[in-house]
Amino acid sequence: MLMRITLALTMLAPPAQKDADAAYNAGDYSRALELYLERAEAPDVHRPEALHGAHDSLLALHDDTTDAAYLCRALALARELLLSGPFTDADERAAWLEIEARDIAKGERAGITCAAAPPKDPLASPPAKVDAPAEPAENTPRAEGPEPLPEGGKAPVRPRGRVIAGASILAAAAGLAGGMAASLVGRRQANATILAIDAQATAEQRDLSAPEFAEANAADRKYQGLTITAGLLGAAMVVSVVTGLALLIAPPSRRPHARLRVQPGTLLLSF
């Protein structure tokens, strides 16, 4: 009996976010679309977040097949969500307005005409005639203090994975900086060796001997190699620092689940 109840609860549970993301990252966009839409219907799932995955899946299907129906369906999904919500706050709704605008622009570039958007404000029935309200009493007490903040207006938290990645990249940048410093020290030592050999031969007013010439050549090759190494490590360090700081400082995304899509010559990563 317990096994049957557990099985029933498992069948009723919405698909896991990781399963939908895994299908998307594997390129099975039709399956990902199905899972995201199923999640969006669950009462305990934030609908805009699940529908963002469905929207990305529709765009991926359009890019793969060039079927206009997928792009129009993605646009209709964005418009329907903007009408129905619910959104965490005004910023999340503004993000979906940007998505709608991008879909429209994408359709215009591809020469695709989708159905017109439904009216955003439904027609209201004529108001019934009512008696004029009574004038409020002058001595009616009014609430003091600021209005309460709307619910759901908390600032989003940076995903832990982004913080860990940023810190790891900065740690790698520190290692690259150490390697660059070591290369510069070795470069200076090689240059000092060349100068010492030349100074000794000049003081004795003679040409370099064969062993001295070989040693100077070896020091010169070391000098050139370490110069290139220090430059490459320095460039990699700068890129790592910029990337690490961007991950730590950039505003947190309201879509904490990463989706990866690969196209010929293009790598698309959405959070």
C-alpha cells in the first residue's frame, strides 16, 4: 500500500528543473519544451521561470528548423505571460517585456508575421450608476509612516555557483600572476648572465671564447622564451581577473538555471 501511494505521488510531482535543463543542454528541445511546460502548470513552481525555459526551447527549435510557428509560439507565450503573470516584481516583468521585443525584432528580421497581440487591457463593462459617496469626516485619522513594501520585492540572491566560479577564477588569476612574476625574474637573471659574460670579455679586451659564446646564446634563448611566457601569462591573468570580477559584481540573474545551446560557430549560454 505504501509503495502504491509513493508511486502515485511521484507520478503527480512536476518534472525536476535539472531534468528539463539536461534535455535542453543535450539538444532535445522538444522534450525540454514538454518538461518546462509541465513544470509551469505546477502550483508550487514559479511560472515565469519555468516558461523562460519553454521560451528558450521554442527559439532553439525555430533556429534548428526555421519553422516560423515556433517563433510565433514563443512570442505568444511571452505575451500571454505578460497578461497573466504572476511576476515577482516589476523588474521581472520588465525582463519579459524585453523578451517580447526581441521576439518581435527576430520575426521582423526573418520576414515572419505572427498574430497580432491581444489587447493588454480587457474592455470593461460600463460602470453602474451609484450614489455619490459621502464626504469623509475632517477628523478621520490617517495612517502615518511609509506605505508597506510590496511582497516579493526582495533583491535576488546571486547563485552560489556563480560566486564559487568567480572566486575560483580569481584564485587562478593569482596563480597566473605568480607564474608571470617567476618568468620575469628568470628573464632578468638570463639578461644578467649575458651582461656579465660581455663585461668580462670587454674588460680583458678579447673576443668571447667558445664556452662563453655557447653560454651567452643559451641565456639569450632563455631570455626570449621567458619574455613570451610572461606576456602570455599576463594576458591570461588580465582575462581571468576581468571574468572573475564580472561574475562576482554583475547583478544576479533572476533565472538561476543555466542552459547551453551550441550552433555552428556559436555558443549560447543563458542563465
